[in-house]
Amino acid sequence: MTKQISILLLASTLLMGGCKKPASQTASEHAAQTNNLITMNLSAQQHVGLVVAPAPLTQMKEFLHVTGSVQPIDSRVASVRPLSRGRVTQVHVKVGDRVTTGQVLATFDNLEASDLIAQLQAAHSAQEELKARLLPARRQSERSRRLADIGAEAEKDAESALAGLKELEAALRAQDALAQSIEVRLRRLGVAAHGPQSTYLTSLRAPFSGIVVKAPVSSGDLIDESREVFAVADLSHLWIQAEVYEKDLGRIRIGQNAIIRVDTYPDNTFAARVTYIGDMLDPQTRTARVRCELANPEFKLKTEMFASIELPTNFDKQAITVPPSALQQVDGKTVVFLRRTSTQFEKREVETGVTSNGQVEILHGIESGAPVVTQGAFHLKSILAGGELGEE
């Protein structure tokens, strides 16, 4: 019996010796796992950069993120066309130039103005002729009236003289009206009716301050009312135009604020407002056009720039949150690790909600202020899986 006990003790000793961990598993001296508890000593925590922070109660807002491009506002783009036909003599600006209200963009020899000037000169000549005939006709009418009154001349002669006077007066009024009409047309064309008439140069001017975005004209070109000679855009206010999927349209509304970012200025944000939500969907992409309007006083934003748009939705509530780095997947479930002591951590299954501003909502599993591992959680997951310290 004593011999059997000795053999059993020897076997037990050999068995325990055979279970000794090899030198390659020295990481187990730093970390170990028991059920949902994982142990990691302080030096190992420092080595992997493990960080613990309390899970805060955060006011969460959900944002819809879409992409778009910078576009000029239709009502702030003017098409500059001549009011008459002519030949361009000089172009004063080019695409990209900044112009001010009334600035001359081009001058052209106004062919229609020359015809009008000829008509005006003819009208003035007719006026002078009628005025010259009017004075003697008025005297004759007055003389005939006096003679008819004393019986020295027939009544019909006095009436004939008066009719001739009225005819001349009517003709003069007609010529006055014609001359005034021609002068108005000339002023609309930008030609002075009483200025030097050797040439009939007309100026095309900027309707407002802005940027020349089109200038498809050169000296010598023939132009008329149907041709766009310049396009000027006021870029002090712009549209950010985006396409929003059908499923997201109910989350935005006209008048709401938006935040605009562009790659050119990664540290800047631009405040905008939703001014238009399209009434029709693109049947191919299932999206509707959405426009945000914003001020551009420093002209930092350029047309056709790509932009990212953050649109706040109706989601707004307080919730317990953690950063995405705190969440790990274990056996198909989402878990976080809570610090229990300086070297011991507990795995805790959680249910997540929305993600907003880099924070994930925790619906169930932890309380506000719980000490959650926010960095280095992957290493604890590796120990939990029975391995050594993992690499993220």
C-alpha cells in the first residue's frame, strides 16, 4: 500500500512538471483569463498603450453625410447680350476677371445705331422744314380770318387757311414724336443722340459685381440680340448641390442648417442652409437634388469644388457613449472591457445604437461613468481568446 502511494505521488509530480508552460509563453506571466475576467499587469498595459476612460452621458445628434459640389446660384448669373447688331471693336475682360457694377466689358460698332441716327437726322430736317412753313401759315390763317370777318374775303378761304395750319401742326407733332422715339431707342443702345456721329460705339457693361465666367467673343465678331457675349456670376453667395437617396429625404427639411467642408480647407467649416429639396427622383439613382445656400464673402469656395455636407437629423437625445475603438466582437457579440482593479478587466456584452460624431450609443450593458477600455481593447480580446497579446 505504501509503495502504491509513492508511485502515485511520483506520477503526480511528473504530470505537474509536464504541464509547465514553455518559455515562449512568457506573456502569460503578464496576462491571464478566468471566465469573463482578464488579468494584465501594469507593465503589459503600458506596453500596449491601454487607456481606460469613463463612459460619458452625451447629448447625441445624428448627422446625414452626403457629398456635393459648389455651384453658382442661377439668379446670380447674368447673361450679357447686345440690344442690337454690331461688330466688336474691343474686348476689355477675360474669363476669371473680377468686375464691378457698370464696368465696360466690350465695345462694338453699333450698326443699328447708325441707321437710327440717319432716321433721327431725317426727322430733325423734317422738323425744321415744318417749323419754317408753320410761321407763315399761321400768319396767313390769322389774316384770312380777319378778312373773312369784315367780308373782304370768302369764308371758305379762311377755313382753308386754318386747315392748312392744322395740317402743318399735326405733321410737326408727328415728327417730334418720331424724333423722341428714335432718341429713346438710341439711349437704350447706349448711344448719345447728340454726340459725335463719326462712329457709333456702344459699351456692354457688367450688370453687377462678380466674376466673368463666360466670354465667347473676340474683336471683329459680328453680334446681335441672340448671342451671349459674356456671363457674369456673383459668387458672394453659392449653392452646394448634392444628391440625397430616397430613404434619407424624410430626415431633412427646407430651412435647416448644414455644415459644409471642402478638402482645400480641411480645418474650416462653412455654415449653410437647405433652400431646396427636389420634387422628382432620378429613376436610375433613386436620389433627389438638394441645394444648400451659403455666403462666400472671402471667395474661398470655387465653383465645381467637391464638398461634404453634414445635415443634422431629428435624432437628438442623451445617451451613454463609447468610441468605436472600445467595441470588440467576441463569439458574434459586441463587447466592451471594464476595469475592475488596476490589473483586472471584465468582459461585458453591450447593445449599440447610432453612431454620431465619432461616438457609439450604448443602449444596454453598462452604466454612465463605467470605466471602459477605450484603447487597447483588442489585446484583451486576444487574451480572452486564449492567445498571447495580439496586434491590432
